[in-house]
Amino acid sequence: MSEIEISREGRVQVVRFNRAEKKNAITRTMYAQLANAITSTDSNDDIGATLFLGQPEVFTSGNDLMDFMAVATGGEKGTEVIDFLRAIITGTKPLIAGIDGLAVGVGCTMLMHCDLVYASNRAWVQTPFTDLGLVPEAASSLVAPRIMGPQRAFELLALSEKFSAEKAQAAGLVNSVVDVDELEAVAMSAAQKLADKPTESMRLTRELIRGDRSEIIAQMEKEGAIFAERLVSDEARNAFVAFMSRGKKAS
């Protein structure tokens, strides 16, 4: 079974994280699948929107730390993460997310590039970049202050505070908080409404709302360069080892 499950409901492409036993941690292979799923819709007139979903109580815990550790110890970094981030920033079709449970790291920052975000009442978001000796990514250092103001953005990205679904909604990151049993139906309904609207009108309206993406791409690349430097730093390497050691003790 694929760790990224892709299906269709009408004109909505459903992209579901499907690695629950690892809290939907995203590997390089999964990033490549995600990027392809988004970019392939640009020229597919049969798809009008993409909906991201996870598993019960886990949207995604973000990047697989084993991939981080591999880079920290001399492995190849690859382009899969950047390819995915570029896809969600520049894709031409609406992106909707329905999050239940944890949405951590890129699981949180990717929401900043979705057009609509729905959360269950047990969802929460967090970005532990500084705890891991890293820096924000996905242009979140630029986009988050625009969405929620500099103080709340600092609380999320630098202090690494956990935001409940209600707090994320108050910060402007989430559109609506719904009962867990209603989440996927509500998110799907919104996705279908967007997908069924006149295609060119939707594209133009979305472009007007989102505006020029060049500044966001530039910030993503700037963050990415610093992130890559941090991955091979002693500070990050030690943080990865400490984090994984805590996980082994907990299990």
C-alpha cells in the first residue's frame, strides 16, 4: 500500500498521508509523490482541486527525522522537499486541507499555502524547527507574519508553541473547526464546490488573491539554503540524536 494514497472524488483529487504507524512522517519518496500529484493537475482539466487528508489523529508529523539524520551524517540531500514546496506555492489549482490530530513541521507550514484549511476539534499544529537546531521552511518566515502577525508567528515558529485548532483558527491559519466526525465531509464539500466552479474564472480569481509568488519563492530558497547548512551542523545533529533517544525511551 502506498504511503501517499491518491484517489478521486468527482473533480477533486484526494491526497492522503498513509503512513500512520510512523505518524505520517514524510520521506523523500513521499515528497516526490506529493510534488507530482500537485504539478500533474496543472494540465489536467478533469481535476479542479486537491484535498489533503491524513489518518485519524494524525495529519503528518512532518519530515522523517531519519532523512534529516542521513543528511546530517554526510548523505545526499536531494531536491524532493524543495520540489514539493515549490509545487504548493506555484500550483494553479485550489488546495484544501482537512487536518485531524497533529500537524507538525511541514505539516503545519504547508497549510499556509492552502486556500482553505479545516480542522477537527482535536487537531493541533506545531513547528519544532528551533528545537531541532533548524530554521523555518516553506517561506513560513515570510507568510506566517502576514497571516497572523509577527508576535503570533514568532510564538509558532521560534518559541515552537503548540497551537490548538481553536488557536490556529484565531490566528488565521484555519478556516473552521468542526467535530472530528464531520471533518472530511466538510473539507470535501468545500473542495467539490471549488472544483465545480468555472475553471478559468477560478484560476484568475485565485491568482488575484494570491498575487505574485516570486517573493515567496525567493524566501523559500533563502530558508532552504540556511536549512541545508543547519542540517549538517553539530547543533542540529545533537538535537536529532537527543530527540530520537527520547522516542526510544518512550517506546
